Amino acid sequence: MTTDVNDIVETIIAALVKTLPTPVTVTTETSITRDLGLDSLAVMDFVMVLEDKFDVSIPMERIAEVETIGDLARTISELRGHA
């Protein structure tokens, strides 16, 4: 089971690569909306995939606070109790 934030980041990036229409370099500092160009519907779809993958439920107010891939990984880690 993935517990380390770095492992979570790798899992997020692997999932993103399958989702994005064109290849892009993704790091922890990558902005989900600005750099990846995901609209709100695409972000919500992607969050649902991650919720299933990590067996967590990310509250809407937490999603609103997430800007980068690193933020998302830390949020998932915190929700899984590994912060």
C-alpha cells in the first residue's frame, strides 16, 4: 500500500500521464489547472480516480486548497493518516 508522499506523487503522475491528451513533464510543483490545462470537470474526474486508487474521500474544501501536484499528494497523505 502506498504510504510515502513521494510514492503518492509517482502514482498521481502515472495516472495523469494516462489522462492527459499530450505528453507533459509533471513535477510536484506542476499547477494542476495552469500547467496541465485541466478544467474543473477534468479535475473532478481525476480526483475521483485518485479517491478510488487511494481509498480516501477528498472533501470539496480540501480540493479548493490544492494547487500543485505536491499539494494533492500531501492532502492524500494527510487523509490517509500518514502526514
